[in-house]
Amino acid sequence: DLDSSLVGSEMCIRDRYYGELSEDSRKACFTFLPESRLEFLARFKNASHQNQFLSDMVRFMKPYMDMPEFQLIMNEAFCTFLKVHVGDQFLGQKLNFIGSIAFYFCDELRSAVQQSGYQMGDVLQDPLKGLITYHQTHN
């Protein structure tokens, strides 16, 4: 799964608990973040799969992507991911993505990909579907 979800959740968590979100965005966060920072930290600490815990939070942001602050958070997360994990060596080339974050946030990812100087390729939610299709057509 695209680990920009971790960057996106970290940015959202930071902005929420340090008072950097507007009132509307802060209220939207209550649907997927506990009101108390200490309660969040306790839940995070007790999560059996902390990366999955953070990824799940990003998924809860999807209904609020019409809010400019959440758009900015995801754009920054995807641009950071591209800069760190893809770099300049693939500028102008088509990038393909696999995973639920890339799939559900495809529009936001496409925007960051184009903004960063790459071309958008295919996005698959689950690589198994593509592998099954490939083997069915090549056997």
C-alpha cells in the first residue's frame, strides 16, 4: 500500500491536535480521530498493526476531500511520497500504483503526479486481480 497514507495521516493528526485546522475540518476529524490527543496515542500504542491503524485513518478522510485543508494534506502527502520514493530519475515517465490508498484517492494522486512532473499510469486496488487476469490470458 502506498505509504503516503502514513504521511497523510501524520499530517492530519498533527494538524488536528495542534490546532492548525479550521473549525469545520476539526469537526470532520472527530469522525475518525478521538477528541483527546492522549486517547489517540493510547489507541495507536495498543494497535496490533500501527501502520494499518494510520492507513485506516486516511481512508476515513475520503468523504471530506471536498474540504480544501484535507485536499492540501493529501496533496502534500503524495508529493512527499513521490519526492522521497520516486525521485527525479523518473520525471516525465508513467508511474503505476497498487493499493487501496492509491485506488480510493486516485484523483488526488493523479493531481500530485502531474504536479510533480510525472505521468499517471495504471492504478490497481489489488495486484492479485491483475496477476489472475494475466495468467488466465497467457495459459
